[in-house]
Amino acid sequence: MTQVLERPLKLAPGASGAERTARRRALLEWVAVHSLGVAAALFFTLPFVFVFLTSLMSDSQALSRDLIPHTWEWGNYRKVFDTPGFLTWWRNTLLYAGLGTVLTVLSSVPVAYALAKFRFRGRNLSLMLVISMMMLPPQVVVIPMYLFWAKQLGLSGTLWPLIVPMAFGDAFSVFLLRQFLLTIPNEYLDAARVDGCGELRTLLRVVLPMAKPGIAAVALFQFFSAWNDYFGPQIYASENPGAWTLSYGLESFKGAHHTDWNLTMAATVLVMAPVILVFFFAQKAFVEGVTLTGVKG
């Protein structure tokens, strides 16, 4: 009886030591993992903080080594907005990014649906052509495209040579949507067809509601690409300041205010802010759409 009572007393300290070791190991793992996460977050966040703080400095302080503004010059943003042409650049960028995103989604969804759910001769070849277009740099076709849009149609000095082609689909958007649509079970489509739905109605009533995350990811990719595009406006719209976008106009603004770093940073913040806000509010759908596109090949 005595031996039976002594065993738990002898094992208790050992069990407590094991628990303390496990807790200490879990704490060290938590610190290690979160330290790396905090370091990575600071690595990507600090440049934005630096730009924002510099945008609120005075002209003289922006050229110094100070990191914190002595006085918060919110009027710098007003000066940027009062710059001739800045609001025009905003309007052009919204037109380019917004209309281009809508046209890309509308033209890419039917193609992706056909490649994902239809069985027809040459489907694999069509998919290979789409992938090949993804790997083709835009600089390769810029000369013939410029000759067609500028010389044949006379659209140089406008953004229409960049917007109109989006109505004919985008290779990356088609491929990304096709990968997402492959994750939708065919049983849903078969049930809709049994109920009398045609292919168009099946696409609109069944596929699109289930493909919202993938469509959101494609729309955000296209919106960000158009908003940040510098190469396209430089080729087609450089000769007409009334057709400049923010990305191209920011270069001109920087050249005119090359010593006013506070105003340059304020303009940079105004260019970046819409993209950051859009991603902040749509990040859940964006991450879900990008994740699910790789579930099934």
C-alpha cells in the first residue's frame, strides 16, 4: 500500500518538468515564428511609413535627416491636387483601370468557361495558345500594335489603344479563371442542364455565383496592372498631356518638383492610396480566389 502511494509522488515532479519544457518550447516557437513575421511586416511597411511621413514635412525638413515631421504639413496634399493636370490624370487612370477591368472580366469569363467545361476538338491546343500568349512579352508586339492603332486608326494620343484590346480577353485572366472553374463540380452544371438551362443561363445562374472569388482575383489583378501601367501610356499617350495617367504623370510631376521631396512623396501617396484601399477591402476574396485556382489542374 505504501509503495502504491509513493509512485505518484515520485512521478509528479517529472510530469511537471515535462510540462514546463513543453511550454517553454512552445513559447520559443511562438516568439521565433512571430519575430520573423514582425520583421517581414516591418520590411515591407517601413518604406510606406517613410514616404507618408516625408509627405507631411516642410520643404526644408524634407531635405534633412529627420524622420518625424516637426509640423504636420497637410497642405502638401492640397498643393498636389492644385497642380495643373493632376485631376485629369486621376480621371484618365480611373477610366483606364475601371473600364479595362470590366471589359477584361466580361471577355475572359466565357472563354475560361469553355476551356474548363466544354469538350471539343482542339481544346488542349487552344489552352497551349493561351499559355503561350502569357509568356509573350508585350514589348515584342508593341511596334506592329502601335502602327495599327496609331497609323491605321489614328488613335495615338489617347488611351483607347490600351482599353479596346481588353474587350478581346486577356491570356492571364483566361488561364486563372479556367483553373478556378475546374474546381466547380460538373454535377452542378449537369443538374442545371437537366432543369432546362442552356449553356448561357448555366453560366449566368450557376457558374458565376460560384466563381465570385476567382472573378474578384482576376478583376483585382487587372485593376492593379492598369493602375500601375507606365509602359502603355508612355507609348500611346505621351504626346497628349490630356491623356496622361497617374503613373506617367507622376514622372512629369517628379521632374517639375525634383527638389520638393515632400510634394513628390505626397503625390506618390495619392497614387498608391487607392490601390492599397482596394486591396484592403477585397483581400479576402482576392486570397481565396488565388488559393483555389491551384487546387485542381
